[in-house]
Amino acid sequence: IPINLKRRHVEITGPGNNKRMVINAFNSNANGYMLDLEDSMTPTWNNIINAHHNINLAITKKLTDQKTTDQGIKTYEITNFNQPTFFVRTRGLHMTEENLKFDNKPVPATIFDISTFLFNNADYLLKNKKGPYLYIPKLESFEDAVLINNIIYDCENELSLPKGSVK
């Protein structure tokens, strides 16, 4: 287990679709930050896509947001070089992604989230020794865990990631 996964005294979580909350989490001094794609935000298509976009920009420190105040425009950006260990909390196996279909059936949301996150971010996170790390919610059985393990294994194969690199 990587050292940064063993140090988990203070962890925070929040919705992935809110830029400012993501920026503040990356700038926190917490040991871990879990970006949530399910319970802390309404998992609409726009929110999910915005969250995945925010993930990619945040891990590369390119995510910014602005707010107009009485003093002018305030810009928010990631400035913490000692960032929390970053996890993505996927949607649960009980959910589907109605906007993506295979054989005319909606894809399980967990598979969409895992594969989208890894396709867009795994190489960068591996090269920078920052993951990729996932939190899979609401597993109810050994069979669920085996299924998730197989999905991750298949993603590692398809994306030519080192075996066992996704935690």
C-alpha cells in the first residue's frame, strides 16, 4: 500500500461538480480528499460530466473559478503543493448512466465513472505518484467486490496501465 494511503487521519469529501469546492479541497491540509460523484451532488449528466472535467483540471492544477465581489474579481486556483491524497468516489452499482447505452441498455454508472476517470487521468496520476485511487461505495457482497476488481483489471489491461496500479 502506498504511504499516502496509509496516512488517513483527516479526510474530506465533497461534490465534484462545484469548482470552488474542489479547489478548496485541493488547497486544504487534509490527508485525503474524496471527490464524490454520487451522494453529495445530484448525479445528472451535466453534473457528472462537469465533475469528470473538474477532476482532470484539478489534478493538473489548471482548475480555476472566479467570483465578482465589491472589490472586483476574485480568482480561485489550486496553490497547495502538498495536496491531499486524491480519491474518486464512483456512483454505486445500483445506478445506471442513461446517457450511454450498450446493446440499447444503459451502462452501469460505476463502470462509466471508473473507465472515464482512468482513461482521462490514470497516466498523469501514475507518472506523478498520486494514484489513481478509487472509492467504490455500497458494495453488498463478495461478488460485487469481484466484479469491481475485474472491471479495474480490464481497465488496466485496455489502458496499458501497470497491473495493480489502480487502488
